[in-house]
Amino acid sequence: MLKISTSDMEEIQIDVDLTPPAVYLDYCVIADLATEPNDLGQQFREALDGANGTLYLSWAHIIELFSLGQGPTFERIAQYLDAFGPRFVLIDSDPNTVVEREKEWMLGRQNPAFDEDFLRLLAANWDGQTAISFEIFVNVVRKETEFFAKIKKLHSENKTKLKELFDHKRIRYRNDRNAKKLLDGALYPRIPPGASTHKIQMELMRECVRTNEVFNASDGMDLFHAVVALSYCDYVVLDKKWARRCRKIALPEGAATVFDGTEVETLIKVVKSFHSNPKTS
């Protein structure tokens, strides 16, 4: 949950209260919940609110939302996310950056998963009166067009680079016996000890190389967005392909439980019962 505070004596501050259960929904899942005629979207929102949980979002959601252009679908998704009020937080979608923060983390520092750049941007653009909600993020993106264009360009470039990287690794895996042996036998520790991001990233990357499924241009960024969510959330809902990939790897203890987009009703039941049977860490 995000809280903004200010006073005559202090600068604007953003306080982040991460109340469990922490849930990450893939953008396509959010779009379905916001636009489909059934009431699953409302049921999930009410379940998360009743459990005092937190919705985790990333820049991936914002980029995909604004890529729609202004229109009825955009408005329905934005309004749906706005209905969660302050019950959300924005996380960094780059696992490499998060791993570096984990290496330097000390007691008292911010959660390594937070997207600190955007939180600072949010504070700088807050009017001092508006109740915090997703609408503020929408207004910030509309106002900070250069910042958003920079992020969008960076994601587009990374998407291309990651596809090229994985295409190369997949060809080598299939044609080089030594490379195949090394990848199949690799053991990925937690770096630093106790953190999960590095291990999950390496396990998922290996699965993306070994799978026979087509590796699309969007898969590289989908991988990145899934990694941080798996590391820091209690529950993650992905499309069927990515849910299947995540279930095939050796997720470390404490990682998120994975659902696919057809299992939202089950997720709702789990969220409702979270505090009577909390996820062990």
C-alpha cells in the first residue's frame, strides 16, 4: 500500500506498507478482469481488499496499457486499477538491477524490488491533496512524456536484444553437446544467500533455452517481469505458457505460488483464506 505524506518541516515522502498477501497479475489477466462481463474482477479486488493484501504492478503494465491508446478499453483497465486505491506498489521489472540491490541491501533500506525512480517521480508530481491511487500514475505518465518515451524505448530495445540472445543460446544448446551438458548440469545458488531473484532468473532462462516452444519477441521481457514477481510475491498469475514454464523449474522455498489466467477463481479463494492459512516463507 502506498501512502504519501508531507508537512511544513519535511519534503514529500512516500511510505510503502507491503501487507500480505502480495499478488502479481500479468497484464493480459488484468485486462480480462477489467473488461470481461463476469464479475471475477470485482471478486478479486474485494478479496484482496478483505485480506488487506497488496497488488504488485510493474512498468510492463503501464507500457502495455498506454500502448492501447486512449479509448474505452484503456479507460476500463485504468478505472479497474484505480479501484484498488492505494493498495498497490510498483516494482522494478529488471531482475539484474534487483539482484544488485539485494547484494547491497541492509536493514532499514527500501525493499530491493521497488521501482525507486518511478516512486520519486510520483512524489515530485503529487499535488499534495489527491488521494493516492493508480490515477496518479496515469497522470504522471501523461505529464512526463519524455520519461515515458525513454522507458518505452528502453523496453523495446531490450526486447530485441533478449530475443537475439535466446535465439543464439537455443541454437547452441541444440548443436553443441558440451554447451548442452553444461547448461543441463548447472546449479544456481541464491545470490546473495537468502535472496531468490538470481536463482529464479537463471532457472527460468535455462527453461526458455531448453523448451521446444517458439521464443517470441515478447518472451524475453515476459521472463524479466515474471522473475521479480516470483521472488517477491505470494501469488503470481501468468498466461498459460509462462505459468507452465514457471511450474517446470525448481522454484526456491518462499517463491510465489503460480496460477494461470484460467485459475482466477481458485486464486480468489486462496486470497480470502490467506490469513487463516498463510503462505509459509
